[in-house]
Amino acid sequence: MAGSADPLKPSNPAEFAHVLDTPAGQTGELVALAQLLQVAGRGGHPDLAPHLGRRAEHLTGTPVPVP
């Protein structure tokens, strides 16, 4: 991964804002984050875990343990 770019940030965040800025969109994003954190905890793509945790913390306002 080059530099400190966030691999989870879409190239054009506004493209999905109409979906993700809704309660259903936020719930869906949290479900996806939880599933991906579970995969990272089992050894799959561990480099993404800190980014996933930060995004989940941003959405929930609650610290998220990162595997």
C-alpha cells in the first residue's frame, strides 16, 4: 500500500452519499464492516483491520477492538 491513503475511502464519496447517508445505508455499512473485521480477525487482509476499525468508530462513536 503506497503512502497513507485510506483504502476504504471511495474515489468519489458523493457517488454513494444518497445511499450511505440514510439509516439503512449506515446499518448496511456497519454490517459489512463487522463481517470484514471478522475476516481480518481470522487472518484475512489484516492490513485493512485498522482502517475498518476507524470507520466503524466514526460511524458509531464507540471504540472498536481491532484484531
